Amino acid sequence: MGELLDDAARRELSASTGLDRAYLEQLFTFGDPSRDPHAHVVSVAYLALIADPSRVNAPRGKYLGGKWYEVSRLAPLAYDHSLMAEYALRRLKSKLEYSNIAYALLPREFTFAQLEELYAKILGRPIDRRNFRRRIAAMNLLRKQPSSRRGAHRPAALYSFAQHGLQLVEML
């Protein structure tokens, strides 16, 4: 009572995961009267994104029975909660097209290969590397960092997002 929805969502996210800082966005209000056979229930769904899943605490308190699943392998969900999960994934896929939302899912510095892998995983399809690189460059979302990451192959250039917060990109 007396709490803003976004504040309540942040409080519940913190209580269920221990996360105090995460990208959080209100998705949609689900209110179909037939969604729960016992009562007319209205749910406001949120999407939370983090770059490092190891920051998530084990469930505790009223969330003790909670489990984490890959979005592509969700367990059966109650009521219309699978629709909520599908809606969240569609929103995330869409936002990849016109924003820098990927900033919330990558470390501060990352390789272009990591960015490509993230897009391919979320979109559920392979990425045409040349077109992807050209399109991302045209959006002016990234800054090349002076350092590089060494590995088994030649050093990989490191990038960061020009803005570490949601930035919308003009498509036309």
C-alpha cells in the first residue's frame, strides 16, 4: 500500500535475487478475467536484465522454492505466465533492433564476438557477421577501448557502450 509499482518491483527483485542494481522495465499489465479460474487477477510484469548471473543470490524466504531456467527451456508455468515470458523475450528481441539494451547483458568492456554471440543467442538464429558489424557501427553505440583481450588467437579489440543506460537509436 502506498508504494509505487516500480519501487515494489525493485524491492521484490532485491528480495528474490539480492540484486539492488539491474536494468528493470515494466512490460505489460495482464488482466484477462479468464487468466486465473479462481479470481480476476491483474498482474504487472517486469523485465530485469543483468550482465553477470553469478551476482544472483540463491532463493530465500518466500522465494525459497524458486529456480532459474534458460529462457529457451522454461519449466511449465502456472496460469498465463508462459505468455508473460514469451512477451518479455519478444520485447527484448525488439529492443535489440532500436536500442543499446545489450549494455545490460554484457560486462563494461567486451569483444565484438561477445556482442555477436549475445545477439545470436537472444534472437535464436545465426548472425551475418559482416552485416552485423556494419549495422552496429552505423548506430554509433560503441566505443573502441585502447586495450585488447589476449587469448589463443590474435588479440581481440575491446569495446564499451558509448552510453551505459538505455539509449534509443533512430532507425531512419
